[in-house]
Amino acid sequence: MSDPITLGVIALVVLIVLIAIRIPIAYAMILVGGGGIMLVNGPMLLLSQLKTLAYGQFSIYDLSVVPMFVLMGELATVAGLSHALFRGANAWLGWMRGGTAMAAIAGCAGFGAVCGSSLATASTMGKVALPELKRYNYSGALATGSLAAGGVLGILIPPSVVLIVYAVIVEANIVTMFAAAMLPGILAVLFFILTIAIYVRIRPSAGPAGGAAGRSEFISATLGLLPVMVIFGLVLGGIYGGFFNPTPAAAVGVFLVWIYGIGKRRVGLSEMVTALKSTARTSGMIYVILLGAELMKIFMSRIGLPQQAALWIAESGMAPMMVMVLILIALILLGCLMDSMSMILLVIPFFWPMLVELNGGLYATADTAGFGMGTEDLKVWFGILALIVAELGLITPPVGMNVFIISALARDTPMIETFKGVVPFFCAELVRVALVLAFPVLTLWLPTLLRG
């Protein structure tokens, strides 16, 4: 039983079984990773690791940004930023055929930029936009499909909590990852809006025009976007401009959203306490999963699985790019079964070391690397690809978490209609994956530009 591949496969099967019987993923990873270390190297090594591992993981400065951005998202939901975003986007786009659905996509993008969570974006924007889409007689498939798809924008558009966690796992620069996500995120918004435009051209009755907003409503709705633009601009502009790093930027965002909520009389003491409790629960969950992921990574490293897997792939004659495609397919399938955060924490500690080995080792240069780029660029490119396909899992049958959320809000629309509605957006996402896979410059151009 000393073969690393065999041990690794058994460990992953046990992990999946534990998750399937509803053991929380954090505890499942701790049990498998800790048990594997004890089996291979004995209990003393595990105890030695546990003595300092939790503190070493949780005291990483970069992780302090996670609760800040989670709190920012909690306050943004309570403060009603979603209403302002959708109202402003609808004033600009609602006059077109399919314009209200396009406004919902734009609103999801804006709220995702403040919230950083796909599930929260889908839930919040669904509550705001669904009544308007119904009022203008949009088809159930287009209304629910566009909102389920729009919700996935929260995972990639900065600031994204999942993106931060990925950066911590692979030891990438958070600011670099934010910059790399910007252009693919904008592409997603444009592709989704284009998808709606094509959809209503083929089926005009599915998305009627909502009518142009009156002058006073247009001005009022546009002015309502200013606070969101200010918050987004100060947080990301401050990061990219070098005025502060992500943790102080998140603190600034929390303060600004809090002030906005107070000004709108939506955030009081009870709402603040509720947001803090929810933030503590979410952050604690993420931290414990990170501990489990670290134990899994140590176990995999101890048995030499990444190196053996890379050697096996190299001897098979499979090209590194084909390996990347297979990994992305696996991530899409896993995304159908679990949320994006759990998936990233589960598989990245396994896949990333293997890709490093395939790329020529930790210190590979662009001249010698299997993917034609250095390790630092590979971190960025693979991270964006992984998050995009994690988005796909949120709208892919049979689980599709975003579809379930929207279906729960739109009870008069059968779930099968919602799944039909997300198919065009799923196809648009596949096009985006193909573009980013074929042209890594889409993710690497802006980070390179910012580095000067």
C-alpha cells in the first residue's frame, strides 16, 4: 500500500464518502489528512504538526482580509445596495428589448463587486429583480436563468473571498489576483448581456422592452449609483493605486457601506450585531476548512503524490495543456456537487503541486516551463480558470446551487425552466473559458501593466 497514487486515490474516495454522508467538509478533510499523516509517518508527526499548524495558518496576515470582506458583503445586503444598483442599471438599459434582464446582470456584477459571494449575489439580486422581470412579462426561463447566471459573477469580480482564499493556498499576491480577475470578469458581464440580446432576438416575446425611464427617474436612479461607485472605486482604486493593501482596503469598504446603511436608515445596532455574528460564523467555517486543506496538503506531500502524478502524466505522453483541460472538466463536475469555496479548498492543494511539477518545478522560467510561463504566472492563470469553472458548477445540473436559490424565490417557474434558461449562459461561459485557456494574456496583461 506504499504506492502514492493508490494511497492518494483511497484518501480522496474516503473523503468523498465522508462528505456524502453529510460530515462537514472541514472535519472530513481533518480526519482524512490527519489520519493519512498518522498512517504514513506515525502519530508523533501529526501531534507535532497540530502543535503549531493552526496558529501558523490562522495568523497569516493575508487571511485577515477574509472577515473584513465577508462583513462588507453582509452589510451591503442589509443596506440595500442591491436596490440602488438594479434601479440605476434598469434606468440605463431597461428601454431595450431584454433590457431589464441585462440590468439584472449589471446589478449582479456591481453587487458581486461589493459582496464577493455568488450565492449571496443570486439570492439578494433575485429578490430585487424578479418582481420587475415578472412585471414586464419576461419568460420564466429568461428571468430566472439570467439571475442564476448573474449570481456567478460574485465569485470572480474583485473583491472575491474565494479568490483571496485561493491566493493564500498557492501563496500568490492578492492584489495581483484581483487585477488578473478584472478583465475576465468584465468579459463575463459583456458575454451575458450579449447572450440576452441574442436570446430576445430569437424569441422576442421572452424579454419585452420595459420602456424608457422618465427624466426625473433617470437622474435619481443614476445618482443612486454614485455611492456604490465611490465605495468600489475607493476600495479597488486604493489597492491598485498602492495607497493601502487589501486588509485596510476592506476595512475602508466596511466603514463606507456601514455609513451608507446608516444614511439609508437600514443599518442599526441589531442589524450590525446580526452581520457580525454571520461574519464570525462564515469566517470560522473558512478558517477550519483551511486547516483541513493544509493537513490534506501535508499528507499528499508526504506520500509524494503530486510528483508521482506528474511523472505518471509525463510518461503517458499527455501534453500539459490537455492535463489542464482535464483538471478544468473535473472542477466543473465537482462544482455540481459542492459550493465553490469548499471545492477550491479541497482540490487546489492536490492539483496545484501537480501543475508545478508539470511546469518544470517551483523555479521554472518561461523558457523551460511546460505551460510556456513561469510559476508565478501559472498561479494567476490557473487561479482565474479554476474560479471561472467553479462558477459553471453553480449553474450546472443536477445540483446547481444558484438555480436552487432562484427557484426557491420564483416558485411559479418550474426548475426545469430555470435550467433551460441558464443553458445559453453556460455556453457563453464555455466560450470565456476557451478564450482564457487559449490566450493567457487575458489574465496576465493587467497584472503585468500594474507591475510596470
